[in-house]
Amino acid sequence: MAFHPEPPLWANRHAAGLELAQACGRLRNPVLPVTLVALPRGGVPVAAAMAAELGCPLATWSVRKVADPAIPEVAIGAVAPGGVAVWRNGGAARSHEIAARRRGWLAEQEAELERRQRLFGDPPPEQLRGRHLVVVDDGIATGMTVEAALRSLRRLGPARLELAVPVLDRRLVDWLSALVDRLTVLAPVDDLTAVGLWYSHFEQLSDAQVLELLARVRG
């Protein structure tokens, strides 16, 4: 029988992370060294809760969506470290890329990506190479930013690459499963329009809040 949950499912990202840690309990005794890789900002509190429960180290891997400033909620692409860029599927993908380059939207997000890498202390590639990486976000509606992150991390040569999220659009399951060695999702849902609907409390995190969470886990 299909699972058809109703929102909200979690009080906040921390609660979702605790439940996700239970679903990933096998990581407590891994065969290979495991690193949880949070996608800032929203993925950090989810992964921080998981790291505390599972005893895994936590890293960040910054990624940025690219959008027309006039309609910032609609992503036309995403960029990740290593020069990785993905664009919305379909015949318009090339035109989206051309517009983003000509109008400076791509350069702006690449600059923000570099700022976040420095600020959050994203690890150098050699620290992740050969490890079992579990990428964590707070939810996936379109999948473009997580695709960019996964393709970027795959280039580093991890021993294993997984994706773990509380909620995602059911239509993305097969596509994302093909990009990773394992996909763990608590709630695949139909027509996911906004990740925040599935949380009672879903604040937009500041850089300072992310840094505080990272310091608490790493300390």
C-alpha cells in the first residue's frame, strides 16, 4: 500500500534529523569511514541531529541554485564545487544557461558559493575521497541543487555515495536513486510544492546559526 502522509510530519529540522538517524542506524557500525555531508543551510540542523545520534563526523558541501532575480523561487539551474552546473531539463536548458551567463546570475551564485565554502569550512576534496559519504538535506522539491551536489561529490571518488532526506517529491525517487548508491527518505510525497509545509517550525537559517550548529557538533 502506498504511503500518503499529511503535513506537517516534524516539529522542526532537528526532530526530522533524529528520525532520519533511526532510519540510518546501520551507520553506527560502518564498514567504511562515514562522513555526513550537509547541504547548507537547511541540511545542517538535520545532519547535526544525525551526527549526534550516530557518532559520525559532519562536513558541509555548499551548493547554490540559479534563478532569475525577478522570480527567485523558480530555479533554472544550480552550481556546486568543481565547476559543476546543472540546468532545468527540457528544451529550454541551453537557453537558461545562456541567460544566466549573459545576465550575471551564474557569476553571482558562483561568488556566493565560494563565500559559503570559506565561511562554513567545506573540506578539501582529498578529505572526502575514498570515504562513505551520506549527503543530507531538509527536503527536495525539484532536485536541481541536490543533483549538482551529488555530481560534484561523485567526482571526488568516494567509496560510496548516499542521499538521506526527510521528505522529497515522489516523482524524483527513481531519478535520484540512479545518482547514488542508496537513497533513504522518510516520506516520499506527491506534488511537493514547498518543503517547509512538512515542518511545524521551518525558519530561514542565518549564517551565524549554521556556524553555531557546526561548532557544537564539531566541538
